[in-house]
Amino acid sequence: MDEDLEMLIDEIILDNYESLHKDITEVTRADALWHAILTGVATSDRRTHSAFKRARVSQNEGEEALKELCAKGILTREHAKSRSFFEDTPVSDKLKFAVPFVRFWFAFVSPLFKGIKEGDFEEFHEKFANHKQEFVAFIYEELFRELVKLSLTEDPIVEMGSFWNKEVDFELFAKTKGGKVLAGTLKLSKEKMKKSELTKLQEKAASASITPHVYVLFSKSGFSNELKALKGANLKLFSLKNFKALLD
């Protein structure tokens, strides 16, 4: 944990490309269509149509490949938990890698295999630097969900996931045993989260005809005093220091 991340990537992953590539292709059968879709999933918003668009495949062709990828245990389909709350809300599936390393591989390594295979890592490092923040955002999102689930002990969460349709997308959407609905968002910038972020979340909920009982916010850099003053039963705030609970 004390070593430089990019140096570790060079030594453990890129320098061992041939061996790791062999392991990956044993699972994926070196199928070009599979690889295109996996890269599409790894570099998009995880929605099926976005992945197919990036992979440049038709809906039917993509769906057939997805059946195999899911059956193989490489991907899983995430259905919006909102179905049980708002049955009439149109939603589409999102896709998730069963193994996080495979997501990293198809986001940054597989698309640049020619240079990496020859020992030239410059293009990789340039792409990683440009897209690292958006890549790790999903990891924070998953940790955020686990943290919220762990923190609400008096009225435990019984359903947890995302809510999305054509207009809105909540990073966190949940229902507690007592019937309360939670909606949440996260911010990973170096600036503190301000009250305006809560207002945006409330407006987003209103546009989707949703009335959450509790709003849940995560900020990597903390919160403004104005927002902290609103913290209470209907507003939960979490920052990096709260992740210690997951380690404990």
C-alpha cells in the first residue's frame, strides 16, 4: 500500500502482459466480440445500449453475447431496484464485472495491447491518467453503498441498488425494513460538497416523481458548514474517514 500505484501496475501487470493475457483468454476464449463488449462495458456508463454502441454491435448480437458472458460468470446484470418501488418507470439493465481486475484489464490494457506487448507503456499511462478518476468513481460508489448499508442498523436496508431511467440516475437508491426510501449521490472532487448538491439531488428526485424519506451524501473532501448544519434524521453525510467502518 506504500508503493506508487503506477509503478506497481508496470511491475505486476504490464511487465507480465503475456502471462496475464493467456489467463484472460482462457476464460474469454479470445473471442473478438466478447472482448469488444467487455471493453464497451469497462469504458461506458455500464448500460447495455452504451456498451453495445462502444463495441459497435447490434442489440441482438450484443444480447446473445451477453447471455454467454453472464453464464460464464464474467459479467452480471444489474436490474434497477426501482422496479419494486415504481413499476411503471422505464429502466434498462446495467452490467457489472464479477472480478474487478477484469474491468481494469478491458478498460486500459486490452485496447492498447500492441504497445504493451512490445514493452511500450507510454500510451497506457496517458490513458490511465486521463480516465483514472472516472474509472475509480464506480469503486467509490460500491463502497458508498456498503457503508450506508452498514451504518443504518436501527432500520436496516432490505433493498439496495441504483435507480435510473432516460432522464435521471441515482448512484444510491434503497429501501429500509420500515419502508423508508433513500436516495444518495457522491462527489469525488477536491472541493467540499455544498448545499447546492443536495438541492440538485432533491430536484432530480422531484423530476422522477420520487419523494425520498432520507437523502444520503458522500464527499471525498468533506462538506460545507451550511450543509453540515442540515445533517439529521433526513440527511446523512459520509466522508472518507467513515470508510474505516468497512475495514473494522
